[in-house]
Amino acid sequence: METFETELKNKNRGYLRLIVWQKAMQLFELTHRIAFVDPRIDFKLRAQLADAAQSISANIAEGCARRSIKEYIRFLYIALGSAAEVFTRAIGLQSIAHITTAQFDEFNRLHYEVENRLLRLIERLEDKRDRGEWTTRIAETEEEDGDLLISLQHSLTPALQHSTPALQHSSRIHA
């Protein structure tokens, strides 16, 4: 799986390599496409749906950047709450026929993957915390950063695609 990276790298951008973050970004893009395609959907509801979807990846990134295991896990739980919120809003839109069954099914599949990856990441980080295996400093080298490169099952889902010229894809695999 390709990872999503920029030409500009620093120690704080390690979350870009997390599969769960990339999938959460895909979910945001899908949610945005669904919410803003039908003008019948109330503007406030569209904004709330898109905000909840965007909050998932934002909280993964913020938690990762804090580097404290306690705060990282807390932000992952906030991301999980945002995932529940966006799912509830999507169910509501489908129930009033503002999104099609096909749109909901596509959303549901990707949402389920993000939700399960979040649950697994939380579980693994809680295990590291309980065993006292977390380093709170930012690693000096990528090889040192074992805390961030949590082993997740490889996904066959294509990597996040972006059209911004400053963003590039790397073929490095972090699974």
C-alpha cells in the first residue's frame, strides 16, 4: 500500500503513514462528495456531516502529535466518537432518502474499516501503555519510531489519492 506524504517532512508528521489516518481521509472525501451532491440536504446538516467525518482524521493526527500515550489514546477515542456521529448522521440521511442505498453502502464499508482500524490501534496502544513500552519523546530517526509504526494488517484498498502538486505518494510500506 502506498503511503500519503508531502515533500516537507518532520518528526511531527508521522501520522501521515498510519493506514487508519489515510482511510479516515478517504472517508472524509467520500462523505464530502455524498453530502454536497444533493442540494436538498440542509446546509447545516451537510456541514455537520462533513465536520464529523473530518474530525476523525484530525483527532488521529492531533493525538499522534501529542506523543503522550494518555493523550494519544484519548484523541483516538474522540475520533471513534466522531466516527459514531458521522455514521448516525449518514443513517439519518438515508432514512429520509437524501442519500441513496448505493451511496450509503459505499460509505458504510469504508466507515466500518476505519472504525475497526481505530479499535485495533487503541487496543494495541493500550497494551503498550499497560506494559510500559511507550516512549514519550519524538524519535530522532524513523527506525527508532516503533511506537508510531504500530503493526496493522495490510489492506488491499488503494491509497489516498490527491491532486495537490505539493503532495506525493511513496511506495514505502508501514504495516
